[in-house]
Amino acid sequence: MVVDDHPLLREGIAAVIGGQPDMQLVAEAATGIEAVEQFAAHHPDVTLMDLQMPAMNGIDAIAAIRERSPSARIVVLTTYHGDVQALRAFKAGASGYLLKSMLRKELVDTIRQVHAGGKRVPAEIAKEIAEYASSEALSAREIEVLRQVAGGNANKRVAVQLGISEETVKAHMKSILSKLAASDRTHAVTIALKRGIIET
């Protein structure tokens, strides 16, 4: 099954799969909600899942499918290189992670590998995960603060939005800069976007 909100991408993947004598596309979905419904109806051996979709994102869809079918084999298809997104996907139950830029070369091999019970992580994503494995994760509140900062808000505005004092916002920012090894607020936002800690 292929799950992506872009019809052209679904068509391209369908064409690749259609050209393999040992593969068959049994279902398609454009949202996470549809993915959960189609999985329940068709029980595909391997599901290809986009992360960014309307209504329900791919990570929530993976978790919902795996809750009902713990043996479901799901490969994430994404444009995101970030280690945080990849870790979220694997924690939700994904077996593979494939960048859309690699589809032409890696798709068929990845499907076969995951179908056989293996895991697949591109080298560049594995390197990022390893690089940040020892770094301290941001707390939920720190992520909220950083999202507000990414929206262009000054500390005073962030404080009002989150119902906390300006001093608390400053303390959170100090911690964020330290954890991300960022030189300033803009650098922190850039790192967070690259790693998938926050989304645009």
C-alpha cells in the first residue's frame, strides 16, 4: 500500500511496483486516516507512508496501524533528513525510512528488505541519529518556546502566548541554546528545523 497526499508520487510508485513480477499494489491512501482504514481492509505486507499529510500525519497513522497490527511493516517516505523525525517514526513502529530523493534507486530493494523482516535506514540519516544520540533532548515546553520563537515572536510575546513569565522564557532559551549547541535564537531555530524538532 502507498500512502501519500500527492497523486503524482503515488502514480510513480505504482508504476515502479507494477514493473516488479513479485509485487502488487493493493491499496492507496492520501491521508493518515485513509491509511488506517485501507490497512484494515487490505492488510498489505508492506506499507509506504508519507509523514506530512492532512488530517492525520504519518507518525500517528503508523502508531494507529501498529496498535491494531503489531507485525505491520511500514516504510516511511519523506523529504525530511532530520534525525528527530526518523526517531519518532521508528518509535511509532516504522521498519524503514526512505528519503523521496532516493526512491528511484532504493525503493524496490527497501521493500524487499523490510518484507523479509529487515530494517532500512539511509546512511546519512543513521549518521545524524548517531551524531545526536548523546545530546540531551528538548523538553515539551522548550519545543513550545522554540516554535513561538520560530514564528518571529520576542520573549515578551512568547511569555504571553504560553502564559509564563518573560524570565522563564529566557531560562528556556538559555537551555535550548545549550542543548542544541546554538549560538543564538536564529541558529537554534535553523538547527531545530533541520533536525525535525519543529516543523515549518
